[in-house]
Amino acid sequence: MKQTNNKRIFFWILKVFVIWRLALFGFAVLGQKLFLFKESFPYLYKLTPYGDPLLWSWANFDGVHYLGIVYESYYAKFTQAFFPLYPLIIRFLDPIFRNFIVDGLFVSNFCALLALFVFYKLILLDYSEQVAKRSLIFLLIFPTSFFLGSFYNESLFLVLILSSFYFSRHKKWFLAGFFGIFASLTRFVGIVLIPSLLMEVFLIKGNYRKKIIPLLLSLMPILGLLSYMYYLQSDMGDPLFFVHSQVAFNVSRTTEKIVLLYQVFYRYIKMLLVVDIHQWLYFSVVFEFITGLLFLGLLIYGYIKKIRPSYLLFGIFSYLIPTFTGTLNSMPRYVLTIFPCFIALALIKNKWITAILSVLFVLIFGLSIMLFTRGYWVA
């Protein structure tokens, strides 16, 4: 019976995934007809050798840096800000496809499909199938969900953290820690799995002796980060170079001090009053500001709705860590892996709120794809 259910779930997810992929392709084609390519996009010469714009445009912006790392390792100083697992997997697969961008898009889309399945199964541990389906749909129609199918590491990171939580819920602590290692080798935020898994251990009923091994295994995610730090120490003489290199990308980040959340929001309010509404920068500022407010609200709502504490802890840290640098830059993309917020969206009972959010998400989703694939910064 369980296998039959898994099969039914998988085919529903596959159907939704195919519809989502067709939407991505359709909006990208429409974008070619409606928008001129923004020539100010950097590193275009690195992408054009890989074929048609409908292929390489999914590797715009940070995708170019991942492409460079795949092609010639950490080819330039400061690209060490990008963690190594995603490029390593692409390089491993290259003998199959013989095209780095095709390799990366295969990895991203395959991981996205797997992430949807694991997410669904994880939600079913606490909620109904209706909530699971709504959560997945909200994730897929979110305006920046196209990054899950782009030449970025979003979907890889998402499937790793979801798998870690899934196995922790089934008390398979070694597997939870094992996936956590690769999560922290994909992104720094993967280290947040440690306090989240520790919280799962403390939720276990029984005496403390039974918790010793799970506690130790919950620390395993640190190994991924430590291995990358060891590499940076050997190569750059600075184990924290992935932090120190952030300032080179000119996105108003500071790594010299921690900026508190209220200070970040205050800065954005000032920008909204100062930036010319006709400049492209204004759209980015508004998008980042609204996303920041929305997901802060969803975390609070998730707490009210009693979403599992370990999920919320992961969500809170995942939300706060990027803001400590003083900006919400890229926040519309980072929130894709704050999975408890999509559960919170699915738990909203008010049909009007759900309908309004769904329509807004779909409209901005289509616009964002067209803009991103035509060389405009989205997140």
C-alpha cells in the first residue's frame, strides 16, 4: 500500500513539475519577444559559446561564476564566495553531456524534482495531503522559483536540507548528518542544520543515554564547512575567505560587523524614499523589501500555527544570516530554501488572502523569468 501511495504521489509531483518547466520555457520565449537583452550584463562572453540564449540565459549573473569554477576551478580571486559541491557535481557529469550548462541544468532540475518529492513526504508526517500539495504549489509559483531550475545551487541545497530533516524525523541520524555534510558543502547556511537537528534530538522521549549517539551524529554537518575552510586555508591562507570575499561583489554587504534586522529595514525604507522610481534599482529594492517583510511574517505565522520547532529554527537562522551583512540583496532567491514558510502559506485558511497571493505570485513569476533571462537583475 505504501509503495502504491509513493507511486501516486510521485506521478502527481511529476505532472506539476512538467507544467512548471513548460511555464519557465514559455515565459523565457515570451521574454525574448518583449525585452531587448540588457547589454550591461557582465561576463556575457563566457555564456555565448554554450549555444542558444534559451539555454545559456539560465546561467546569468551568479551562474557565470559557477560556470567559471566548473571550467577552471576557482578561476579568479573572490569566487571562493561560492561553495564547491554544485560545481564539483557538474564537472563529474560532464563526460555524459559534454556541455557544462546542460550538466548544471540537469543537476538543478533533477534535484528540484527530488526536493519536491522529499518535501511532500516530509509534510505528510504532520499534515494532510492537501497541505502538502498546497505547499509545493506555493513553492513552484513563488516569483523566484525559476532559480530551482537554473544554473544555480538552490535546488541541490533544498533537497539536501529536506533529506536531512526527513531522515531525522525517522530517527536515522547518520543519514540526517550525512546529508547535512553535503548541505554545508553547498552553502554556508547548511551549518544551521546543526542546531535544528539537535532540537530534533531533544524532542526524543527517553533518557539522555539514548540521545548521546544522535547528538554526536547531529554535529556531522560541520564537516562539510570545515573541509571547505581547510581548502581555503591551503589555497588562500584564509579559512574564512568565503566570508571576506563577499565585499568584492559590490552588493552593499558588510562583513566587518553584524547589522541587526531593524537597521536593515530602516535602510530599505530610506532607499524607497530616495531612489528614483524610474530606475531599475527601484524594482529590486521594492522586491527585496516586500520579500523580507513577507517571510518574516510567515515565520511568525508559522510559530502561531505550531509548525515544528526545528523547522522554524532552521527558517529563522536561514532568514537572519544573510541580513547580518546589512542588506536584503538576493533575499527573494534565498527564501526558496526556507521551506517552513511555504508550509505556513499552505496553512492560511482565508481564501481571499490565498487567492490574492497566488495571483500576485504567478504574475511576478512570469515577469521575473522574462527579466532574468534577458539580463536584468532579479535576485
